Amino acid sequence: MSFITAKPTETSLGKKIFLYLFLLLFGLIFGSLISILISTFGHGSVNSLRWGQAISSTFLFVIPPIGLYVFTRQKPFKQIGFTKPNNLLIALIGIILMFAAMPLTSQLTVWNESMQLPDFLSKIEEIMKLAEEQAQQMTEQMLNVNTFGGLLSNLIVIALIAAIGEELTFRGVIQQFLTKVCKNAHVAIILSAAIFSAIHFQFYGFLPRMMLGILLGYFFFMTKSLWTSILMHFANNAFAVIAYYLNNIGAMDIDVDSVGTAPWYITIASAIVCIAIMIISWRKTIPEND
């Protein structure tokens, strides 16, 4: 007796999107509940805030993307982008780019913070400013450490987990979904960067965060590896974590929030360098992307 076995059919894009949204909702609810419990039992201590955020980010940004590809793919890590960069030099240049872009992102932050909504949206503006201040206070509370243990915890929670989770979600899933829907990589990169920035619910940091999202998106697309954007993202976050720590222990005496601010000509130079790096990197990798 012989049996005829049909080849497994690939899950449709619509079903993948529905499944991902379901996993995302589950992660949001379950992660938030655990985070609240940790914060409550920890009486709002810095450690409880830090690890509550770690668990919340894991359930929201890490588990849903991996779950999606586990349920729909035979090789989830390959499909999501956990492959060796097709150009290691370009991947390393991407990390350098994050530091070269700091004066430009700082200037974008200044411009963004100076923006004002129309009068009829003044109430919404007040709510956004309050939410932004509360988020900033919580972040600074976690960053203001002066022990090596605190530094290591922040590097894991604020830099590493955030980098892995957000790249899994916004580049590994959303950008790839949008590329298939829009049939245009440039549109997909820009839209996923806008979603990446908007999801933080911090209007006054929208422009610089979107620009960083665009850089991350292009380097993920060019190198075909999520490791590239994860390392770039980690480098950006780790810089702030280490800078706060060095400032707190007295190794340097600067206003960490002003790091990267520079005269207009430095900002222009930063923009030129970023554009040049992007063009050169694209030309070096475009034959492999065709």
C-alpha cells in the first residue's frame, strides 16, 4: 500500500498577518500583567522597573515574531533574518554610521521638540508632553546607576533586549511584510521606520527615531541579516547607557542628554557623511540585492 503525501503549502500573507497580530495582542496583555505584578511587588524600585520592562519587551517584541515563524516556517531563524551578513564590511560600517549620525539625530531632536500643534489640538499636546515626561523620568531613573552591576543590567535590558526585540519586530517581521505588500523595498523601509518611531508614543522624538529606523532598515535590507541592524541598534543604545554610567561615577562630567549636539556645520557634515555611507554601501551591495 502506498500513501500520497502532499507538499506543505506556504501560509498566505494574510494568515501570517492575522497570526502575528494575535500573538502581538497576547504578548502585550500577558507581558503588561507580569510587568505590573513585578512593579507592584517590587514597590516601584528601580530593579522592578528594569526587569518589568525586560519581561514586557520580551513578550511584546521577541516572542510574537519567533512564534510567527515557528508556526508558519520550517526554519524560523533563517526566515526572520538570523543569517550571516552577505557583506561583513558593510555590516561594520553600519555600526560606525550610528555614531556618525549622532549630531544629525540630535539636531532633529531639537527641531522635533520645538514643533507645536495647532491650538485646537492643545489638549492632545499637553497629554503627549506629560506622557513624554513620565517616560523620560522612568528611563533616567533606570539609567542613573553608579555600580557595575547596574551598568550590566542596563546593558542587558535597555540595550540588548530592546535591540533584539525591536529589530525582530520592525525589521524581521513588519518590514518584510510591507516589502511583500508594497512591492517596493524603499516604501517598506520608510513605513516600517515610521511605525517603529510611532509605537514608542513619544511625539517629540519621532523624527530622530524614524531616521534611525530608516538607517536600520536599509542596512538590514542591504546585508540581508538581522544581526546587522541588531548590532547597530545595540551600539546606539549602549552608548547612552555607558555615557550615563561614566557620568554618574565621575569618569566624565558632561550633560549626557546634550551628547551629539554640535554647531550647524558639524550637523551638516554629519548629514553628508551619513548620505555618503548610505550611497557607498548601497552600491557595494545592490548587485547582490538585484
